[in-house]
Amino acid sequence: MDTKVWLLGILSGLFWSLGQSQQFQAMKYMGVSMTVPMSTGMQLVANTLAGALLFSEWKTGSTVGLGLLALFFLILGSTLTSRKEKSDQVSGENSVGKGIRTLLISTAGYAGYTIVFKAGNLDALATVLHKVLGWLSGPACSLSVRMR
């Protein structure tokens, strides 16, 4: 196998591991019902913008306009879906703030996963083992840092 495939496959898996671990952390801060819609929306926005800006997937003014309009509605929908009534809020703003900051890191991880994969022009089946090594290496690195 090609060294590029190994390195990018493992890097892609490490990014995924970062995204997954931080999403679980965000759930601790904000709860599942608030985290999942926000995380999904943030990932869709990040990957859509990466496709448009890094990979030139929006080629005309109409696709840019429609894409931006769609992103607006996506953000609006994610925000409204994850919104809680004032009477339902048990935790303070500090937990929500921590959760959003954690989701930003999670989104960077998930976006990095797909960006590396797309930029490297990797074959999905050819990199399964490599990604798994990255998935497993992420928590192992995290645990070794926490144990010190």
C-alpha cells in the first residue's frame, strides 16, 4: 500500500476520533437533545463550506446563492430544534457555553475527517484499516495524556 494512503487514512481516523470524543463531551454539558441537532447542523455547514471553498463545488452564482440560502435555513432549523424553553433549562449558561465550544472542536474533527479524505482522493474501502487505526489511536493518545 501507498504511504500516502496510510498516512492520510490514519490522519482521517484521528480527526474522526477527535470529533466523536468531543461530541460525547458536549452531550455531558448540554444533553443529547441539544447537542445532536447543533452538531449535525455545524457539521453540515462546515462540510458544505469546505466543498464550496476548498474544492470549488459551487461553480455559478446561482449555486452560491442557493447554497447560502440553504445554509441559512439549516442553521435556523438546527437552532430551533435544539432550543429549550426557559422553564426547561436546568443547567446554567456556562454549561451551554462549554458545550458549544466543545462542539466547535468536534466539528473541526468531523470536518477534518472528510476534508482529508476528499483532498487525498482516497478510496473508501482501501482505507478502512487505516481509519480504524486512527480511530483507535485517538482515544489511546487521549488516555495517555490524562494518566500523566
